[in-house]
Amino acid sequence: MATSTLPETEIEKTEQKSATKYVYFFGGGKADGNGKMKDELGGKGAGLAEMTNAGLPVPPGFTIQTDACREYMRHNSVSKEVDRQMEEALAHLEKVQAQKLGKGENPLLVSVRSGAKFSMPGMMDTILNLGLNDESVESLAKLSNNPRFAYDSYRRLIQMFGNVVLEIPKPDFDEVFDAKKKQKKAKLDTDLNAAALKEVIAEYKKVVKKHTKKDFPQDPHEQLVMARDAVFRSWQNDRAKHYRRINNISDDLGTAVNVQAMVFGNLGETSGTGVGFTRNPATGVKEFYGEFLLNAQGEDVVSGVRTPVHILELEKIMPEVYNQLREITTRLEKHYRDMQDFEFTIQDGRLYMLQTRNGKRTGLAAVKVAIQMVEEGLITKEEAIFRVEPNQLYDFLVPRLDEKSVKVEVLATGLPASPGAAVGQIVFTADEAVEKAGHGAKKNPVILVRAETTPEDIHGMEVAVGILTSRGGMTSHAAVVTRGMGKCCVAGAGDIEVIEKTREMRVKGQVFKAGDWISLDGTTGRVIKGKLSSLPPKADDPELNKIMSWAEPFRKLRVRANADIPRDAIQARAFGAEGIGLCRTEHMFFGEEKLPHMRAMILASTEKERRAALKKLLPLQRKDFVGVFRAMDGFPVTIRTLDPPLHEFLPRREDLMVEIAVLEATKPKAPKLKDLRTLLRRVEELHEFNPMLGHRGCRLGITYPEITEMQARAIFEAAVAVSKEGVKVFPEVMIPLTATLKEMANQAAIVNRVAEEVFKEKEHKVEYLVGTMIELPRAALVADEIAKEAQFFSFGTNDLTQTTFGFSRDDVNKVLPTYLAEGILKQDPFAVLDREGVGQLIRMATERGRKTRPNLKVGICGEHGGEPSSVEFCHQVGLNYVSCSPFRVLTARLAAAQAAASDKLKVEGGRTK
Ligand code: ADP
Ligand code: MG
Ligand code: MG
């Protein structure tokens, strides 16, 4: 598990090493490094080395390894040795190229590229055309006989360097550029001629001077050092940190820096740049897939400045280059034995490879690609199991739009960038998305509509239900990021005009404002007017079943679902749940017909009154249990006795006071007034300062034994009834929030007594267990004692995390963002199980409990039961089962299978990150 600070020993180790090799050269068919060295060279550097060694056309250069970045993070500078090795490598590069950096008639220009171990697309920075200055730009113009190209490259350098290194906001440059386009009546960036670009350069320089009080640095070596350090710093920018947090990547890794000779895709119409995949990353279909732009450089393809062309078109324009590209990328895929995502540039009809990596893909694609690669003999079935991220299986469960019930008006069709359906209200900025999307119960579905997204939008994309862009392709930022998130996205819907200033979306002569409803179909790319409803998906995809059938034989953990009502139980079983791990009975009390009886029970002032109310609840509760038992025929069902503080079933104190005040003013004689006053008094009596630690859990059943009695009766009467019909029932009665053996004994005695009573009355017996939830640290500590009475344990890790950290689950969001930003916590412990602390309690309680009762059944039923890394931990501790929400059952099944398979096969999860 990643820790967020570097251990002391590590610091010493790195600093004492005298002969660290910081810089790795690649070029001329040979590289110092290779594809395995992702830790040192980062993914990009390792890929460049591997491609060079394979004899592919890669512009030469060198990689400064991640150690230097970690040094930079500690001291805000790198050691002299790094500088020395860099100068040495640069001299070597200059020799190989027969050029000098930024000097002479044929100046060497380089790119300075970030690249960490795990790819973080667009999160860190890259600078192109470094080495250009007022002099070398003229040499480049002369040499290429193409002044437009030279000035275009220079203005790009000032822009990128200005933004990344000098931290000047992008819009300051964009304003200048757009104004120039307007002035020259240019539609596209390529419409600006050399003279116009020269003017842009002059104005860009003014922007630099204004912001930094200094001139744009002219010395190429100074440019290089500054750019290198800026790339190191970009590891720590907010976007990158945020990305690492949601993808569970350690902050300590650092990035490598690649310095590479430039090749130019902006040299005219026989040049260009592009990106592609060896298979379709949305569907997994084996087809050459990608986009390119002629006369363009670097990010142009993905940034959406112009709409790119499908890669198959390249075959018509430059057939030889196309064939070479196909041949190379096919080789790369075979070599890496995985789908590749590559970047290339064509300079004057010559192809250069600039990057290759295992491509990100949707869950649907991951499954299809894995199966096809097994069929092609590229990978084994065992490997295929690890080619799908458990969380990605969610894609099979994404909804579709219900188009039967309403008239569908398609506004536009864009690219099906990420599958699924989204229905929501339009927002135009990421901040607005966050503001409108709300939290918890008050969640509003919003769809983020942008001309194109940038890494700055990531927080908005995270909360939106769907993303719509008017520009950009299948490899645009919006497309790549949403696929990673498993979120519906339609990209490049060119008929739509997004006007940020007025916050409007115009299409087909209609104007849409923030708050208007639209529906997206990410599987076909359609944008539909209005609020459609969506249909639940089917989880019986044959390919999904196939991969699960390879994975499942490894699985040791059982997977159950948390379900309170028959409908959820049926759903869970369809997804493969092998029982219910948590059936919360209080949810059964909220129904319209039940709440009045529940309130009567709470308001009762004597046991007799309370019993009368409970009697009314009994048949209702029994009916619910019958439904769940039937759905789970043959599987165990864990039913928890009443857990929440009683006031949750009563109206809020403030609301009551208002209602009373209104009545007093309008109808002071109303008989209702008396009832309301009684209710208010009871609400005030039940008031607790800290209800989460208050009168709840087994404390309720101990103070009001008749509640547990009624619930036990409902459970056993239902169980006996369905058992008589031939349904196989295995009820497991679970007592919440115990901390002591005596609490457990007290409740178990009631349950066992009632069970016997019912069995006798009905002359029919069923097997059952009585156990407890472990959700207090004390319970974990005395687990050996509690196990004397408890026949099973189930870790309620939501409460256990709350009580172990002393964090209130409902208020933790006040501190969590700071804790995560500061690296005090690496992850939200309510989302990903804290192995170090809470995990230790789980391990200990399991061991102690089983010492007393060797066949103790142990499971987990908190949110963590469906989170892959937590599931892996449960496997390692040797739990019997995990239980999670129905929609996470598939994920938990695969995660549990992977955990067991990697044990057995001794492989480290070779997943794509
Ligand atoms: P990212 O990690 O964001 O993709 P890259 O370092 O790959 O950033 O570079 C950004 C863009 O610049 C890519 O399109 C890449 O192909 C291009 N690029 C990088 N280095 C060079 C180079 N030496 N010559 C030409 N284009 C380059
Ligand atoms: Mg790249
Ligand atoms: Mg609890």
C-alpha cells in the first residue's frame, strides 16, 4: 500500500548512492534502458527505450529518471550530478544529430516531456520546440524554406513554456491568438500566415514580460533546465494529485523527464501528427482506430482546435506511411501482448513513433479484447482474468435510454465516446457542475456541456452523470477520461455550438440554457432533447460470462449482497449473489403503511402499549422476510435487528414546532394540536447529542426486549412458512453494535427462545444462526469472548471505520478534502478499507473469534465489501464472504477471483493502470 511520505531509510538510501545513473540515452537503434524500467524511466521513457531497441523510427533523446524528481521534491532542486549527466547526454545527442541545441544554421530543437510510471493522460506537462529563440527561429525558417512553420513553432514554444514554466494562464495567450485570427479573418489556426504569426510572437513576448517582468529566456540551455524543473514540479500540480487520488497511485513515485529531438508535423501538407489504438477502445473490436491531422503539432489532435480525420483516411493520403504504421503498431501489440495506444508524427512523408503504451479502455472493450487475445494465442486464460479491472464490470450494468415511452428528438449525433446513458440538467462549467450536482440524498443529475474539456475540468467531470462536447474526437480528453471513469460521454457533436460567454448551447435553431434537461446515449453518440427515462441493463452478456467462467474457479470468498427488499434481492441474485449479507430491517419500517405503527410503538409510554403497536408491525415485517427468503432460495440471509436511533422514525423537531405554531395561530381548537404536542415532547425526550453513539443498535433491543422479540418472531414465522413451501431457508439473525459478551448473550437468548416457541407452535424447524456485527473497536478486542455466544461475525466497516478513526461519517467531508490534499490520508477510509488500522482490527477479531469457535463464519457488510482493494484484503485475512450492494456484486466476484488467482498463480495483478 502506498504511504504518502518517504520513509527515512529511503531518503538516506537515495542520497548516499554516489554513482546513481540519472540519465538514460536512447537513439541510433540502441537504448540504455528498456521497457521493463517503468519505475525509473516512467511509462513513456520505458516505451521510447523499448521501441528504440526494437529498431523502430524514434527520434533520439534521453530520459532523466524519477530519482531526480524525488530529489527535486525534497530539495526544490536537483543535485549537480543530475545537471552534469544531463549536459553529457545532451552533448551526445548533439553529436548523434550533428546539431547544436538552439544554435547554428541547423539548430537542434527538443521536446521536454513528462512521463510517470502509470500513465496520467494530460495531467502533467510537456514543452515542444525548445531551443528556439529570436536567432534560431530565423535559421529554422531559412533551413526549412518555410518561415510560416518556423514562426508557428516559436509561438507554440512561447505559449507552452509561458504556461508550464512561467505559470502564465493559458487564456492570456489564447486572447492574443484569437484576436489575431479575428483581425486577419482567419477561421483556423493554419490560416494565419508567417507575417501574422510574427506579430503573434511579438505580442506573446509582451505577455511574458508583463507577467514575469523578464524577457522570454533566449539561452537554450537555460530554457532546458527551466523546462526540466517545471516538468518535475508538474508532478505536484493539483490536477495530477487529484488524478492520483482517484486512481490510487502513490504520490511518492515522481515523474521522469524525456528530452527528445523534435520531429515536425507542422511542416506542411506532407506532414502531420496523430494518435491511435490497435483496437477500438470503446467496443474492443479489432480494428485500426485513431485520428490524425495534417500540418499540425503535438496536442492539436486531442485538444480539439481542429476536428481530426479518421486514421483510415491516411491510407488514401499517404499509403506507404499508413502501411508502415500498421505494421509497426501490430508488432508493438504482439510485443507487449496488449492493446496499444500510440502517438506518431509524420515529417515530410517520414513516419516517427513518439509513444506507445497499453491503452485505456471501457469495461466492454476490456472483456472483448481479453477474450480475443486468448483466442489469438497472444495471452493465456489466466492472464486474461487480470486484463479486466473489477470496477470496469460496472460498464455491463450501465443503463440504456427508454425510447419507447416518449417521442425522441435527436438534437445531434456526436461520437460514442463512452457507453451508457445519461439524463441530466445542463451545466456549462466544472465549478457549476460541482455546485449543482449536490451531495448524498440531494443529488441532482447534471450533464457537463463544453466545447472541449481540459484537465482543469476533472472535478466537474467527476460529479456529472454525463459529458457532452462539441469538439474533439474519440481520443480527446473528454473521451479518454470518461472511459476511465466509466461515465457516459458524447464527444465532438459538431452541430452543437457551445457559447461559454452567454452560457448557451445552440443546436437546430434551438437555444438551451443551464438547467435544461437533455439525454445522452454514449453507446450511439446521440444527444436527445428532454428528460428520457433509462432502462436497467442486463448482466447476462455472453462474453462477460465467459471471462467470469475463467476467473471464478479461483475464487475462495463468497459474495453476498446487501438487500432490504425482495426486488433488490432478486436483482442481486441475477448478478450472482450467493446470499444476503445484510438485510436492514429498519428500512422495512419506513413504508407508508408501516410508519404510523412504528411511531405508535415509539410513542408508547408503557410496555403494554408498545407490544400492541409491535403486534401490528409483526405481519408486515413477516411479509417482507417471506419475499427475501423466496428470492434467496438455497442461500443464507443475514437479517439485522433494529439498529438506528428511534428518533430517525419521527418528524424533525423544528418541523413539528413550525406546524404547531401555525396551528396555534390559525386553528387553536384543532384536536390535532394535542397529538402534535405529545409528539414534540417525545421527540425532545428522544433527542440525543450524539445519536450515532447513542441509544441504538443492540442497546435498543436490550432496553426494549419486545422489539427484538417481535423481529425474531417475524423472521422465524416467515422462515417456517416458506420452508413449508419447499424453499430452502438459512436465516442468520445479526445483532448490531455489540461491545460485550453480555450484550450478545442477552439478545441471543431472546432470539433462541422465540425460535423455539415458533418451531413448537408451527411444528416445523429450520436451521439458523445468531451472530453479531463487529463495528466497535471493543468488540474486535474481545472477539474471543463474544464468539462464545456469536455463531458468526460480520464486520460493519462503515461504523467500524467511524468508531476507529473517531470520524463522523456524515461530517467527515469537512476535513477529508484537506487531509487528502495534504497527504495526511491517502484515500477516503470510508471508500477504501484502511488496512493499517481498521484492517488490523478485522484481522485480530477474526483470529480471536476463531480461536474460540473454529468454524466461526466471518464476513464483511460495509461499503468496502464491493471495493476491489478491500475485497483483496478480505481474501488475505481469510474471511468467508464479502457482502455489497447488488450493483457491485459482479465487481466483488471478479476482485475476489483475482485475489485468489494471484495467490495461486503467484502473479502480481498485471492490470492496466
Ligand atoms: P502527454 O503525456 O500529455 O501525451 P507527450 O509528452 O506525449 O504528452 O507530448 C505531447 C504531444 O507532443 C504528443 O502529441 C506528442 O506526440 C508530441 N511530441 C512530444 N515530443 C515530440 C517530439 N520530439 N517531436 C514531435 N512531437 C512530439
Ligand atoms: Mg503522449
Ligand atoms: Mg452499523
